Amino acid sequence: MAGFEPHEPVLSIGLAAERSGVAVPTLRLYEAEGLIIPYKTETNRRLFSSEDLERIECLRKLIHEEGLNFAGIRWLLSALPCWELGGCPDCDVKPKLECATFSSTGEPCWVVMRRLGKKSDEDCRNCPVYRSAHKRIRRLRRVVVELSISETPSSS
């Protein structure tokens, strides 16, 4: 979007739905499932940025082209090593074994941290791990598929 920073929330939920090609209830469902964190105004109005639109497009591709469901997407997101990606304030000061998300199964770090009350929506929305997840998840999906293929016993 011309004239705005990629992370700046400027689109209403209706405009975000229109531009991303998904319905408003679908965006709310993605949020409820922990897949996106829209910015919320003081009156709880959801606003979206161009980065959010990229994230939504990635989710659409994972669902419609890769055939993943929400649980599969959450599992892939949970496999992103926030302790290695850098920028996670919790992981920068603690060893990974003490990280609340390292021992979590099947949930991305931002879902775990918000549920535990350690981070706010805004903290997680601005976290480099969350902000880069949509750029990394499709590569991670390919790695998982390649590993599963390479570990399949060959028939003799």
C-alpha cells in the first residue's frame, strides 16, 4: 500500500477481507485460531496492514493449495524455533529449555505467550518471530514433506 509502512494497520476488516479475497468471518476465525493477530483500536475495531494481507494470503495457500487444516498450520508455526530466529525477548535472555514455547506442542509461541499472560497481543504482533512466520512457514512445510518422503521405507 503506497504511503504506508508494511506493518502499519490501516485497513478495516471489511477492506482487508475484500483485498485478500476472504470473508470477514474467515478473518475472525483465523484470529480465533491464533493464526493472525490484527491490531485492535481502543474500541476493539480490527485493523490490518499490508503485512497482515501477506500473512492471510500465505494461510489461504496453505489451506487451499497445500491442503493443511488449522491444526496443521499451528503445528508448523509451533516448529519455528523462536530461540534461533532471534528477536524474541524471552528467548534472548533464557536458555531454550526454559522457554515456555519450547516445551509446548502444537501452538505457535505467540499463542502460548498470550495464554500464559506473558505477552500482550501488541507485544506478539510486533515480535520479529510473528512478523516473519508467514515468510518461513511454506519453506518449513517443504522441509517436512521432503523429510517424510526420504524416511518412507522403500519397498523391495
